[in-house]
Amino acid sequence: MDQLLALKYFCKVAETGSFTAAATAFSVPPSSISRRISDLETNLGTHLLTRSTRVVKLTEIGTAYLEQVKEILVQLELSNESVKSYQSSPMGQLRISSMVSFGERKLFPLLDQFSALYPDITLDISLSDELSSLANDDIDVAIRGGYAPDERIHAIKLMPNEFIPVASPAYLSAMGTPQDGFELRNRQGLFFRTPRGPSPWLLEINDQWHDVSGQPAVISNNANWLMKQGLEGKGIMIAPRWSVEPHLVSGELVELLTDTALSVNQNPGMGIYLLYQKPKYLVPKVKVFIDFLVENLMGRDD
Amino acid sequence: MDQLLALKYFCKVAETGSFTAAATAFSVPPSSISRRISDLETNLGTHLLTRSTRVVKLTEIGTAYLEQVKEILVQLELSNESVKSYQSSPMGQLRISSMVSFGERKLFPLLDQFSALYPDITLDISLSDELSSLANDDIDVAIRGGYAPDERIHAIKLMPNEFIPVASPAYLSAMGTPQDGFELRNRQGLFFRTPRGPSPWLLEINDQWHDVSGQPAVISNNANWLMKQGLEGKGIMIAPRWSVEPHLVSGELVELLTDTALSVNQNPGMGIYLLYQKPKYLVPKVKVFIDFLVENLMGRDD
DNA sequence: ATTTCTTTTGTCAAAAAGACAATAATATGG
DNA sequence: CCATATTATTGTCTTTTTGACAAAAGAAAT
């Protein structure tokens, strides 16, 4: 028995609630649908549908089975489509989702180069700090801080996401340079607001984490504005190293307490991750983009 | 074309590295294997295997496809088996994995009752605080503190996992009863060692978390021994409410700082979760156990 | 009660998969 | 270097499965 065909029929019948509707959808006579599903039921030893000549309904077990089967069919189709497109040239629309600040500072500068390499790929980039799921199929790759959410999602660590305290020379000359982590509690702080509230300042001493958050001078979810405040000497901020690197080099910002373990969360494995569904790596446009990012970002900072 | 059959053949060939070996495994002539896989390849438009009459190897794309297909076949088989066993009576071996302390204090007292209800189910219980994955098929249900790790794993919150500070009356009369969360830092503490180190004491004030861990008098990963130390007045411990409830009732332990938000982690949604793979709920022995636990645990403490 | 719509069943044709033998290709052994 | 053995493929036939069309049975609506 062709179980796959039976499952497709079954899903369509459940969706439409009718054998004939499913039959027209597949351009086969209703009898075929009836026979396939009947075969499936005898194989499983259970009735999946209660058919009363006029109305078709799912049984309890049918409902549960349908849910699982639908997921399986989607996965298989995704794999098949990925393989089919494998040997075509990289082209088409590539949907990318990224954290706002990372997108602006690291991604955008690379994209011109990428577009020159692959002119047939149309980039569609949306920046957001919300955790949009990859499950809805409209995003090919995502860039997020954190970890892999699901086994089916493949995660590549692009670079570490080391958080360091920084301040402008003007601020430091006016207020003095802190010599100890606990001193931060009395300082003006510029805080980034995540979807889960403002990021605290955490200090690690002997595997113990202490909250040493300063007095909030500014709280915002806009990294550009926070950075502007920091450059103007409004206070101390704890920011990812990659985001402040240019200002450290130019001397506009100074790194503080370099020998102290400070962060905004207790998790050491934090990094910037490139996320995509495994089968998608077979799609040329996705593959070249992933390889391009890995090539251009991992060589630099890691 | 029966793609499912072709995929099964493909997996077997990849596994054995031989068409004939796969053929004998399925008790069909090798020509059938060859034809099915050839069909599959033409459908996908790609070669999955490089066959050189003597040795069969996977292509790059074949390797990737195989990995995905194997997973899909396993899922489908799991769903099918679950449905097949749906209308049988609850029986057979039921493998349960649980956190040690929860198993000893809450689970064991219920199991006699469960065994009386379902004498045909053989219980196989292993207690461990390690995070054993449900993916390897040898565990039917698991009980863990924390969250759902994967979309395919279904999680039911059995009860909250509220952590509260407690101490024995003897300790309190000798050392005094703390009136403020920050006072805890100067007290003797009994700490539970998780796989990620001793649990700190955290105090929440205005969305800010402060580490107020006491001076460690005892650190252990054995909850029974820690409890013994606590009952003997060796110090303060922060423990799940359900684990100390009997001692609170009997007066052997006293809850401290009831108006203060203390915990061992920053995550408010923490709870005791019952975990299982979705298709397993169709298996009677699993279903009755889950329903039994939900019935007997959620009514009590939640 | 009749009409209408829908599922099922019967029968036959078409397509797909299996069986068996023969062929081609490549390692291994002498 | 050649012969042999092993393995995948191809050709042909048989068996099984699926699709197609018509007819029948069942249930709701007019």
C-alpha cells in the first residue's frame, strides 16, 4: 500500500470534511479516496473517520493522528523541495531576519559585497528583536543572540556575544573611573530594554552572580540612541564588544574593568547565532548566504 | 510511485552500503531496490548514491537527505505504532524518568495506587537529576523541573515549583529569625548542587535580582541529606514548597520571609513538568499514567 | 415520499512493483 | 595479467495495486 498517498488523501478529507471535495482536489474519482483511506484504516486497525454518508468527522484517534501526520508531510515536502532545488544556481528571494543592532552594524556592511557576488538573489531583510519563529516558512535564515530553540533548527555560532562595560572619556574624567565591580551600583547606567525588561548588570565572583546594576539614566530598546547617549557621556553602558569596537579603536569609548567578569546574563555560552531549518541548507541561495556569513564573520572576531 | 517504500529502501542501502544486503533485509530481489531508488532519484532530479558496481556511497546531497528522511520515518513509525496500540487495554512496560527528590516524595506514594488500578502495567522507574533526553525511545514519560525543550515534546505543568526559605525552630531560636532578605547573606546556608553548580539565593526587588546567598554550611546534591541537616538546625535552606510541606505542617521547619520574593533562579514560570512525546499519548498505558498523575497531583497543589 | 447529494461497491483497465534470468562492471585472487 | 566472484543494472514476465466508470446504498432536505 502506498501509505504516503493514503496520508495525503486523509489530510485532504479531514481538511475539507468531504470525500468528493478531496477527490476533486486530487483529480481522482471519490472511490479512490474511499479505497485508500479504507486501506489505511485497516492497516492501523482503527477508524480514523466516522462517515455517515452525509457528513465526515474525525474520530478522537483520527484527530491526534492527523495532527502528527500533517507535520510529517510538511517536513518531507520541505526535504524533497530542498533536494530538488539543490543543483540549481543560487537565485530567488532570500528572507533574512536579524536583531536590529547586529543587522545595522555588521550585516548591512556585508550585503553589498554579497549582492555583487550573487546578483540573482533578491534580499529581503527584516530587523526585529522579537523572537520570530522559523517554523512559519517565510524566513530562510535568522540571526539571534541566544541558543538553538529546537532540534530541527540548526544553529551556527557566528561570533561570541561578550558584553563589556564602556563609557566615554568625558564621563570618566568628570565622574572618575570605577576600580571595582560593586562601584557600578552608584553610577549612571544606560540600559537596553529587552522584551523581558531592562538588562541588569551582573558580576560574577566565585561562581556567584551579583546584581550590580547602576542607577538608570536612560532605558531604551534602541541601541543607536543608547550609543549616542553613551558617546555624549551620559553614563556607563554594558554592550556587546562587536557593537562598540569601532568606538574603542577611535577612543570615543573606553573599556572598563577589563579583569572583571561582567555580563547581562548568567549564561557563558551566549553568542550570536545563525539559525535555519536543516533542510534549507540544501537550497543554493540559502547555502551560499550561510557560507558567506560564516566566511566573513567568523574569520574576523572569533 | 510509492515514495515511502523507496525511502525505506534508500535508508537500508545507506545503512548497509549495499543493494543486495538491503534486498535480503526486505526479502525482495535486488532489482526492486535498484528500481525504487532509481525512481526516487529521477523524481528528485539528483543522484543520492554513487554506485560503482562494487561499492555504494552517499553523495553530499544524499547524506543530507538521508539524515532528514531517517528522522521522518522514525516519527511516522512512532505515530503508526501509537495508533495501532490505541484501542488495546493499558498494559506492558511503562518507563518513567523523574527527578530524584520529586520521585521519592511525591511519585512513590502514588504508585501503589496506580499499580492497583492497572495491574497489567509494569512500572520501570529511574530517578536522576541528569537531563536525559526523551528522544531515545526508551523513556515513555519524564518528570523534570523547567520547561519544554522541543516542539515535539509535550509538556504538562503538574504543579508550581515555588522555592521558599525555611529553617528549623532550633536554628531560629539560636541565631534569630531574619527579618530582611539581605540578612540572609550572613546566615548559614544549605545548598543544593545542580549539574550547573550550587543554586544561589536570589532576591527580587523591583524587577532586579540580587544574590543574597548565605555562607555555605553544607553543599550536596542529595536532597534527603540536606533536609536532614536542615531539620537538625544546621542552617537555612531554600527548597521547593512541595518538598518541605509535611515539615511545615508538623512544625519541624518554619517558613521565613513570606512576604519576600526569593528564589533560586530568575524565571517565574518554573514548574514541575510532565514530558512525553506527543504520539505516545495515544498509547493506553502512557495515557492512563499521564491522566492519573494529572488527576492526583494537579488537584492537590495547584 | 421523492429528490439530491455523498459514500461505497463492483468490474475492468492501467500502472506499478516484484520475480527471475541475463548482462555489464569492477574488485579480488591466483 | 587473466580469471573468478561479487554486485548493480536491464529485460521480460507475472502479480499486485491503483485508477476509472457505472451502479447501488444511505441519509438528509424539500
